[in-house]
Amino acid sequence: MNKKTIYTLIAILIVFGIYGYEFFLKEEEKAEVVEAGKDVKNNTNEYFLPTSTTSQITHHEGYSLSYSEPHEQAEWVAYELKKSHLAKTNFKRPYFEIDKAIKTGAAHWRNYKKSGYDRGHLCPAGDRRYSQFAHDETFLTSNISPQRHDFNSGIWNALEQKVRYWAGKYDGVFVVTGGVLKHGLKTIGEENVAVPNEFYKVLIDTNTDKTKMIAFLLPHKKSNKPLYEFVVSVDTIEKLTGIDFFHELDDALENKLEASSSYKAWSFQ
DNA sequence: CTGACGATC
DNA sequence: GATCGTCAG
């Protein structure tokens, strides 16, 4: 056996060794890694995660969130809605489950029972229909806020459908959404889940030629007004919530885009 | 699409 | 408690 043959054999052993180790990692530790949130970038896009005012960011496969224990709900839920996520599958709605990843304990769905309020999704089930797992994962109590039914099924639903329309038109959007949480809100249930007076949604699109943003601030009530009447600047949402959105962007670009309340770059069809 | 709720085992 | 069917915005 000459030197060349030996080197070749060693190279083959190294390659197979690495592959075998990778394979072992994927099979044995993938679930754990996902659980720890280290794989979140593959599933959402951690580049765009906002800051947390509560220091309790949790990553799921289909979305990330920042949980506010005093309000027993998320202050924001963030996820990427890719064009490829848009699907027409119709999964059966599962039961809501307490999110065990929330260390301080997420609210029980019983708080909403006969409260007069919907369990309103923040990351909509309709945005996660590309797989049964992703769909069912939206039914965690860390992903819901108390919403009036005429709001949830009305203008909020219309906005969620508009987001899906934009995800298709602009090859995906990144979404951050939640209720405006503050002291003194009305609460429901034994755990005192706060009922927000406003809900917001902030979008960024980096998939088309020019990065663009749009933000909505909706009063928590039924409305028949057109959606564009609720457009505000991202700065407005930041001042209201204390959350810093898209802070990883170049400062000049971030400042310019977040100060704008123009919606001319977004098609309202 | 977004949901609640009563009947049933 | 889990499932199924019905109903409503």
C-alpha cells in the first residue's frame, strides 16, 4: 500500500466520520435543539426578532414570541410567512394547550371559557397550514389573546387575509403582531388574562427590490372601515409598546422606514 | 376564513 | 376530557 492509497483511505474515513456524526446529531438531538430555540433561524428568521420588554422570548418551530407574565399573553409573536407556506389544506382544529415552554406558566384556556371573548390567534392557524405540526402548534395558549368575536372575525380576520395576499404577491413577509399591553387593563378568568384595547401588526418585506415596512394599529372593536385607515408608523407602535422592531437593520434605513406611515408601496388591491 | 358551544360516550 | 356536529360573524 503506497502513501497515496493510505491518504485516500484516511480522507474517506474522515468524510464518513463527519457525515455519521452529523447524521447522529440530526436524529438524536434535533428535537432538543429545536426545543432550545437554536434552530429558529431555519424556521422563522431570528434576524428580525424584536426586543423583549419581559426577557422571556420563546422559540417554537413555526413562530417565536415574547411572553408577558403579568398579562398572561405574548407581547409579540413573530414569524415569517413565506410564499411557500400558503396552502389550502384544511386541518381539524385541535384543543388549545398550555405552552409548556413558558417557564412562568402560560395561561390555561379555561380563562377564556364563557368570558365572552374569543381565543384569538396571534400567529393565525391560517398562516401555518403547510403542515399538521405547524398548524397545531398555533393552538398554544401563549399564541392567543382575548378578542371580541366581532373584531376577530371581522377587521382582524380581514387584515390576516391581507397579509396572506401580500405574502403571495411579495414572495413572503415577516410578521410581528400582538396586543398593546399596559397596566390597568380589564382581565378575564382566574389567572387575570388582560384584554388589550388595541392590537397591532407590523410587517417587513425584504424579498422584493426595496425593503418596505407597514404597521397597523387597530382599536379592539368592530369596524367596517378600510384597513389603510389604520396604518401608522412603526415608530408609533414602538412608543406605545416599548418594543424595538427590526433593530438589526442598518440604522439609517431603520430610522427612515420606521418613521414613515406611508402605505403606497403596499397594494391594497 | 375567524370562532363558540351543546350533546354524547 | 375528547369528539362530533351545529351555528354565527
